[in-house]
Amino acid sequence: MIKESEYIKVLDDNTIEINLPSELGYERIAMDCSASFAKIVGFLPERIEDLKTAVSEACINAMEHGNKNHPDNRVVVNMNYSDHVFTVTVMDQGEGLQVSFDEMEPPDITKKINNLQTPRGLGLFLIKQLVDQVEFNKVSNEGHIIRMVLKLVK
Ligand SMILES: Nc1ncnc2c1ncn2[C@@H]1O[C@H](COP(=O)(O)OP(=O)(O)OP(=O)(O)O)[C@@H](O)[C@H]1O
Ligand SMILES: [Mg+2]
């Protein structure tokens, strides 16, 4: 059992870490926290919206695909801002993507409307569009990580 004080940690002046259960809805804590942090360091509102969407998609994937919606499996969201770069990692306790991102069929809205493609399969492509850099599928002993980077343009 994790103590309440351990859910959100300020690791240092540049780094905040959030530890969430795998329950839909908790991703909003990561969205709101990343938005507040990005606002403090100077990101514009429209870029913050991009960040929130990317964080939300990554957290929902971590809960659903990584942790199989098992509430006790944690999603750890780490946010760091240094040298005008905002980096968010989302870690789950799963084994990562079974098909590499490059091999996934890109979403095609016409196909989706005509039931020729699953209505899902949007999250990773959305993330790719919204952030400046993304690394899918870093797998270690601790779990699987997606790493997303947004650069602050002054
Ligand atoms: N954290 C993860 N761990 C394991 N597999 C993942 C993870 N994130 C994504 N995937 C795999 O990549 C696929 C594509 O993810 P993506 O978010 O694009 O679509 P989705 O989650 O299936 O649907 P949507 O996001 O549109 O609701 C998933 O179906 C899943 O197989
Ligand atoms: Mg998804």
C-alpha cells in the first residue's frame, strides 16, 4: 500500500514524479500536473493542450495495455524540465509493444468509417503528431517506458 504522500513527489527543482493506480480517470492527475508544470516553465496554452493529450493517451495505454487494468499495477509518470526541454516518461509494469510502431497500420478515417479498420489505434499516432520527439518501447527490468519530449520555443 502506497502512502498518500508518495503519490506525488518533487524529486528536485526540475523533476516531479506521480505514481498512479491503473484505474481509468487517474490519468487526469497526470494531465493536470503536467499542464501546471508546463505553464510554470512558460509553455503556451495550445502547446499545453498538446502535452495533456499526449500524457493522457500514454497513461491510458499504460493502464490498459501495459498493466492490463490491474489497479495494483502502477503507472509512474516522471516529468522533467531542463534546458528548455520538457520530458515526460510514462512507465507501466508490462512488456511493451508486441508490434513495433513502424509496423502498425496508420489510422485511416475513411477506412474506420467503413468498418475496414478498427475504430481504435489512434493513441500512439496522436502522440507522435503532438510531441517533438517520442521513444516508444523502452523495456527494462522495471517495466516499459514511453518517453515524450516537448521543446520550449522562446
Ligand atoms: N503501454 C503499452 N504496453 C503494451 N502495449 C501497448 C502499450 N501502448 C500501446 N500498446 C499497443 O499498441 C497498440 C496501439 O496503441 P494505440 O494507443 O495507438 O491504440 P489503442 O490503445 O489500441 O486505441 P486508442 O488509443 O485509439 O483507444 C495497442 O493496441 C497495444 O497493442
Ligand atoms: Mg491507446
